[in-house]
Amino acid sequence: MAIDGDFVSKTTLFLVGFIAFITFPAEADVRKYQFDIQVRNVSRLCHAKPIVTVNGRFPGPTLYAREGDRVIVNVTNHAKYNMSIHWHGLKQYRNGWADGPAYITQCPIQTGNSYAYDFNVTGQRGTLWWHAHILWLRATVYGAIVIMPKPGTPFPFPKPNMEQIVVLGEWWHKDVEEIVKQGTNMGLPPNMSDAHTINGKPGPLFPCSEKHTFAMEVKFGKTYLLRIVNAALNDELFFAIAGHNMTVVEVDAVYTKPFVTQAILIAPGQTTNVLVRADRLPGRYFMAARPFMDAPLPVDNKTATGIFQYKGIPDTVLPTLPQLPAPNDTDFALSYNKNLKSLNSANFPANVPLKVDRKLFYTVGFGKDPCSTCINGTRILASLNNISFVMPEIGLLQAHYFNTSGVFRTDFPDKPPKPFNYTGAPLTANLGTVHGTRLSKIAFNSTVELVLQDTNLLTVESHPFHLHGYNFFVVGTGIGNFDPVKDPAKYNLVDPVERNTVGVPTGGWTAIRFRADNPGVWFMHCHLELHTGWGLKMAFVVEDGKGADQSILPPPKDLPPC
């Protein structure tokens, strides 16, 4: 039987966040969830296909918790693919075993097996998300995480009347894993997605999508908190609601200084909370999402839509479309990101490291490898500091914890082997990119500054980078080559935005700072699945501290074997 994810009525979907907010018990609790990984037929764009789901749902279920809670999610894999789930943005203090990236902190859950992710939600509240972290399975295996503040702790902004989860994603007509395999064998990027989606639905601008349209009913004069997640594999997205302003109040589960905007920019992996007031002439208004791409690369530029519908307005009224920024509007992207600042209040301070113990400079680039089966005789690869990451066959955290030799080296370079004009004329020469499982070792509690520099090797492109196990402060960003003398003088060390995923601008750089106070092995990678697959990833080994609570916890008994 074909299903389409409409398991609950519009009203239930709409109220679920609000009900979760008012019915939680007062004390910290243990929240238990069962995730069954199942293949289901789902119909979109005029035909059905089998997809991997959690509990038969697309998108998957929302995970609710309060700050301070313990969460146990038992994942049972009934699908033909190996599976692992990442709880994106949760810090997992000392507990990398629950982080989820396959072959980094665990081996995957094999078909017919289970694994219980057991973790505490400490010092975090807001919107995060979960997704598959193996192959391209997060194309359909994803869902939101809502962490409510501790009882009696108000939001640092006007309390909304209702809230709504809005998860942006992509849809492919064909089996995504087959598309990737085909691309890899030919040495080319795989086919781009056929549609974007809002809560799994492409909206009425696509064929056969009248019933596959997400709609939220609003009442005039009420304020709504939208918890927006970008779960797309490969596209940064603009999002707007026709005729309505949005006030940004949080990104990546960290409160921000509120600012008003007509559109937001959100990269894969990022979350953004906005307040929207239903104060326009009652009617039907499209909410819309489409990609931002300011490099000369093809992109699925079709617009996904949902409907922001005032109560009492009949469905026959045609919605109006919002004015989204142009697909290549670099100026909007830069100014939007510049507006994002930490709240930095007494209750929510921005503890920016002012003294730096370790300075890192990583170049982001593309290259080519010889490939006899490929169309051009070469295969595209991606690298950091000219190293294209090779995935191990056992979990890196396991190898580190048990001192297993021969799995990885800890000599990832702090800077590129050969400086060059990183963003000058396009460089087509292969700079002798090397392959390796090389990690960077960081002393416990040391402060780190990392500058990520885009390069024009084959082409410039923006890259959203995600660091597991940590939040970081985005202290600076710019276009062109980073200047180690002039640029740090312009850093924002007072109220820089704090997040877990940051965009490195096309042909530019981004500087982040964090304190390495979470021991373990922590993955850092581009959140464009295409680039991760090409090797645009590495990992940090953060050493144990001397204190009793400063070392990695022992592995759980049910940790999946390799």
C-alpha cells in the first residue's frame, strides 16, 4: 500500500509541539523512543517508490525532550542497508558512542539488529534534528528534535501562541543509492533531486501534488514559532512566507539577538527558529523554499511550497507567492549571516575563547583521481589541506579508546602543505591530493581557532561545515584569501553567533573558535552529502583530561560490531 506520510491530521500536526510544551512533567525525565527502520512505498510526483523510513513515516517522528532529560532511542534495523543515526547538534559530552556517524563513533547497525542510543541533554535547548549518517540514506531518514527549556525558564522572546515544525528536504524519483552508485562509477556528480519538499511534501507547483502540500492554519493576531530545519542533502535554501516578516530568534539551538527579515538562508544541517505574526489580510499565503547557489554549478532550482492559511478562508482562494532572493544573491547571503549574533545576555552569555592555544588553517578543495571506468578517465574528489579522507573499516572512537593500531594516524596537518593564491584564477592542476585516514590530536580544554578557506581548485563553492560534539563561535568571515595579519583585527569577539554548522562562503573563508572540553573522536565534514562522499571530511581526537569526569565513558554493551 502506498502511503504519503499523512499519518496525522493537519490539526494534530499543528498542535503537537504546543501540547508537548504544556504536558511535560516538571522534573528531569527519561524519554524512551523506538525507531523501526523500515522500507515503505511512498507516493510523490505521480508515482510511488520504496524508501527507507523510521516507523513508516516520512519525515520521521519528532523527538521531544526537556533540557536535563535522559533520552534513550532504541533503533531496530529492518532494512537491507546498514544504518546509523546522528543526533545533529547534541553535544554528547564524553559519550561519542551515542553520536552516530558510521565508522567514526560506531560501526553501523546491521540488518536485523538493534542499538540503543542513550544520552543526556545537558545545557541545550531549542531546535535540533536527527538523520541517518551512512551512505545517502538521510535523503529520507530524518526528523526534528525539540528541546524545551527547564520548567519555569521562559523563552528570551515573547511567548508564541503556537509552534510548528518545518523540515525542508529533497525528493528523487529514483532510488538515491542507485543514483549515487551510477555517478561514482562514471566519475561524475549524481543526478540532482527532482523536487524540494516542506515536511516531506513538494507542494502544488509540482504535478500530482495537490494532496502532497503542507498547510498550517493560523488565526489572525496570533504569533507562531516556526522551528525550521534544512534536511536537504545538497542545497542551501532560501525560505520565506508571502506578505509576512519573520523574526529570527534562534539558530542551531542557540538564542540569537532578534532581527526581522523577509527571508532566511539555511544550509544543510542548520536549524533556525523564527517568530511569525499572523497580522495580514486573512487569506492564503505560500511559504516557499528554493536553493541559493552563487557558483557556476547546476542546481535543482524548483520551488517547494506550503500554505500559511488563515482560519475561515476557503481552499478555493489562490495563495500568493513570496519574493525570494535571486538564486545567486550573494549580497543577501552575506548580509543575512552578518545579522546573526549571539544573545550574550546574563542568562545566555557568549563565552568566546579570547586566548587561542592552537591555530588551524584548512583549505577546502576539489581534485581528480585517475579512474579507468569513468567517462573522462578521472573521478572528482574533495579534500581538506589536500588530504581526501578515507573511511576506516572499524569505528575510529573504538580504535582510539582501545588503542588499536593501524586504523588512523594523528598527523593531520595544521596548515596546507603548499600555500598558493587560494581564490585566484581557477586551478585545474591536481596538486597531488593524497588519500588517508588522518586525524588531528587536540589537548583537552585547549582553545582552538580554525580558519576554513575555500579554494578555486576546479571551482569555488560554498560549503556548510558541521563539527560533531561541539558548538563553536563564528568570529569572522570574508571573501577572498584570509589575511592572517589584517582579518583577525576585525573579528567579532563580543557576540559572535554560536552554532554547530557554518557556511564557508563561495571563494571566501570563515573563522571559528571553540574550547576542546569534550573528549573523544569528533567528525568534521562538509554537510553537502556529495562533497562528504568525495572525501571532504576529517576528525579531531580530543584527549582525555585529568579530572574524573574528563575522560571518555566506557562503550555500551550493545555497541554494534563491525
